[in-house]
Amino acid sequence: MKKVALTSAVTLLGIGLTACSNSTNSSSHPSAKTSKTHTNDKRVSQDKEFRNKFDKIKVGDLMNKGEGGSTVAQVKSLLGTPTSSSSTKTNGIKTKSLVWIKGGSTITVATVDNNTVSKQITGFKFASRPEKLTLKAFDSIKDGSSYESVIQKYGEPDGLDESLIMGSKHTIATWVTGVKGDGAVLDFTNNKLTTKTQTNLK
């Protein structure tokens, strides 16, 4: 029964991480407005220090209540006081989402029992890349390609969503190639490409 409840929380996280910055917050900074990540957003951030701090956040397995993931205190020591936070409860499992907004970038961390179970960054864009991700390049990336091989060729993704569920690492990586949401989204499970989508690549 416990596993069923946690699995329900998995579904909640999948919806929550992409939408939590637009949800009603249980506590929020009075002067902060939640940034939306629509595909036509033109404002992006190149704050590498903010991105580097995101990379330091460890994700624990949701099925083990995030054991081994960064604690809320550890995340706050990296990022400071959250811009906003919200809590949800599904089948007795309480999930808390914390949001930090800096410039055009948003970091969202989901926690269970004070441990990080998923993390996401949106609105970031690297200034330069080893090679541009064109439509031809996108088509050449085959299912099963490793995450490492993709970033070695095209650089780190601008947006990243990471979670760990029942021992499987799930990574949704976004490469932005234009100011109108042009780019590609690649989904990896245990570092192997499973699905990919692109928008207006040329």
C-alpha cells in the first residue's frame, strides 16, 4: 500500500514540477512574481553561478522517501530563502515544492520527508556550445544514445529536470537554440535516450 501511495506521488511530481511555479503557494515572497516558461519567452538567464548551485543538489529515490538526496537545509544553504513554496498530500504522502527565481531562471526542488526527490531548472541558456543542435543533428541522435555522448557533442542542456524513482534515473533535458522557444527536449532513463521532440529546429 505504501508503494502505491508513493507511486501516486510520482504522478503528482510529474505534474507538479512543470506547473508548481504557476500554482497557489502556501508561502511566497510578497514582491516576487512567478515566471512562466512559455515557449515564446524571450528572456533567458546566463547566470552560471545559479546553474552551478543547481548541479550540486543531490536527488534521492522517491520510493525511499528521498534518502540520500540533499536536505531542505542543504538546498537552502546553496540557494538561500525560496521565492515561494507549496505543499500537496496524496494518499498520505506529503510533497513539498520549493521555488527559487533569479533573473530569467527558475529552480524548483520537490521534497519528501525533508529530502530532495526531484529538481528542475528552466529559463537558463548557455552562451556558447561545442556544436549547435540543428534539425539534421537532432535527427541523427538515436534512441539509446547516452546522456554523456549527447552533452559531449552539444554541451550541457539549458533546462534540466531530474528524478530518481525505484532505482531508475529520469532526466528531461532541454536545449534552447532560439529566442522563441526553438530547441529540443530529450528524455533519458538511466542515461539512455528514450524519447525526443523538437520545435522549429532548422
